[in-house]
Amino acid sequence: MKILLINLDKSTDRLEQQRNQFNELGLEFERLPAVTIHDFSDEDYKRMAFNGQRPMKQSELACFLSHKKAWEYVVEQNQPCVVLEDDAVLVKDFKKIIDDFDQLTDIDYINLEVHGRKKTVAKNARYSVVDNSYNLLEIFIDRSGTGGYVLYPTGAQILLEFMAKRAIGLSDEFIHSCYELKAYQIEPAALLQSDKCPDYAVSCDCVHNSIIGQVKNKSSFTLTNNELFHFKMRRIGAQVGLGLRQLQCLSKGVKREIWVDPLRFNE
């Protein structure tokens, strides 16, 4: 299974760390150049980033468009791919996991990470991989994390078509609000973003903070009262929708932490 690594041209330190990690794991990746805030105009920014629950930062839009590039790649290649951000820390048996994923069917998306928040997942596993040492649980509600996931061509097509149905937003919020996906969570987690490693007692040579928070908008906009009103209404609508989703999942899912086994990361 091909691995795509989303990486900014300027983030050479992150790229080198990933090369070292992949060499240790006996894996290869294909670098996918990340979209930057200079790759779209102010007009395109406002057209795309002002239709959700709040205005997106330009760095947040760039992150979303970087993931969209990965989705388009999966459709073009017509094969499942692992999509990673360049701060991903992987378990030692990652190669065995993705080799087994190639044998699975009737799946659109597999979330590989945890991000410090509970998820609503099925009470029982649907699949197991690596000699039953990892389980795949159907995801019903998940609100955070796009540090690493497996995307199948069917899932990539669903996400691209989903863009025509609703406003784009943060990449993780957008993916997890697409309930058409046959989405699964691996347990124990197979990946952490480096800034989450200390929370789970996982050693990490270098902890990277989110680039999104470090990049400032190159342009500023003043919102009108009408725009502020529509943002508020969309936030209310989203909360109502999430509440309904929670009610629908009461009988088939459970909201809980996903297990992280530090020994699977650490030597």
C-alpha cells in the first residue's frame, strides 16, 4: 500500500525525521507537496473559507486543500493509500498493519490515530489484523485528527463529492461529518501526532507544534453583521445535527477513549 506524506517545502527538518523513521521501519513514502497560503488568492480564500461555522484561517484552508490533493491522488491511482501528515509517529509494526489492510474489503476509511478526545465507536470489532493484535471498530462520531488515515478509492470519491453538498471546513471536521463513509478506527492506535506523544507516554525525539497555529493570515477581513449571523446559525445547526447523530448511535455505539499501547511505539 502506497504511503503519501503531506509536507511543506520549507519543512525540511520534518521530512528528514520522517525519512529516518521510515528507514527504521523498512518502509517508503511518496512526498505530497503541501498547499501553502500563497497558492490561492484572497478571493478564492474568502469564497472557500467563509461558509462554515466560523471563518477558516488561511493555514487551515491550506491544510484542507493539501488533504484534498491526497483524495484526488487516491482516485486517480485507483488504489488505497495511507495519508500522513509529517509529524506522524508510527508503531513499530506499521508495515504489517498496512499489508493486512490490502486484504480488507467494504471499507472506505480507517483512522489510525487518537488525538486526546473520546470517540463513539461500535461495541464490537468488525475486522482484526496482524494476527488479531489490532481491531477495527466502526466509527460513528469522531471530531479530531487527520495525522494519519487509510483512504480507499471509494472513500476518496465520497469525500470529493461531499464537497458539493456542504461547506468545507477543518480537514478532520469535514471528514468526520461525512457519515456516508464506511469509516473505521484501529485499536490500539497505530499512530500519534508528535505533540500528543507525551500524553500517552510515547517517546519522541522531536515534538512538533501544529504549523496551522504558527502561520498568520497574509490578509485580513472584517466580517459584516450578516456574515456573523450566518456563522452563528450554522454553528447552531451543526450542534443540533451532532445531537441527533448521538441519539441515533446510542444503541449501537459507545463513547470512550481508544487504547494506546506505548510499548508498540517505544523500543
